[in-house]
Amino acid sequence: MRPSRALKIGFDIAILISVVCLSFLLIYQGNPPLWAQVIIIIFGLFSAADLIALLGARNSVKEFQKPPGSDSLKTDQLVLLDERDKPLKSWDLAGRTALIIGKKNENEDVDVDLTECEYSTFIDELHGVLNYCLDSWYLEDLGSKNGIKIKKVEDGGCYKVTNRPCKVSAGDVIYVANTRLLLT
């Protein structure tokens, strides 16, 4: 659970306890007017409903989904995955503004070298590029034969990168031909 979520649950519990205590205090000690009792009951119900909704949504919130067995992965990395979602290799993104994805050759040096990948025959020498701009990473296809796709973490959809840069975020899987790269 994220710290901000735990803090929200703690505040909701504190509000609910405060409303319940205030309700008992006012109702049993001071005999408040009917309108005050109704307001107290409404606030109590809203507090309880908010707490129940927050606790019920605890399991449905999808933070970035790491592949199984990748608990040791750091953030700000591009991770090469095998067919069982196990990390094979990673590239650090911290402090970088651009990474060229492709295969190393005598004319061009690439930042993410996929020469030794299982599907390297489908990868162009200059296949794609990741650019960092305005606190986000953007992926571009550099005119590759077999294209680039992105499986977005927020909706699970797979999208082909075409004529313009596509924003990527932590948890997205980049398909360079048939090779999968996880952005952490």
C-alpha cells in the first residue's frame, strides 16, 4: 500500500471515530435539536461510506504491475523480458534524455543493444528511440520494418507506434518486433 493511501485511510478512520464520538456526546449529553442530530447522522454515514469504499478499492487499484519474480527491479530502467516475464538485462534511464533502440553495428552505436535477443533478426539497426521531455518518456519508431507497439499498463491495450511520438510510463511494455522491454 502506498504511504499516501495509508495516510488517507488513517484520516478517514480518525474522522469516522470523531463523528461517532461527537454524535454520542451531543445526543446523550446535550439533547441537541433534531436538525443537528440529522446532520451528525449524515456526516457519520458519509464517513463510513467513504471508509468502506476506500478499503473495498484497496485490491482493485492497479499500481504498475511488475512481472512475476521482478521484485528486485529498480525504477527508471528499461528491462528486457524473456517469455516468462523474467528480467534478462536492463538499462538505466536515470539522467538520460534519449536512448536509441536497435542493434549495434560498425556505423551506429545504440544505447539499447538487442543484437543478442532471440528475435534480433526482426530488429533494425536503428529501430526506435526513447526521448525524455517535460518529465515524461516518449517512444518513436525510426522507420523500422517490423514496427514498435506499446502495451499500456493503465488499460492493457496494445498500440502501434506510427508517425508521431507516443508517451510511455512506468509499467508499459514496449514491443520491438517480438522483443519485450518493460519500462519501470
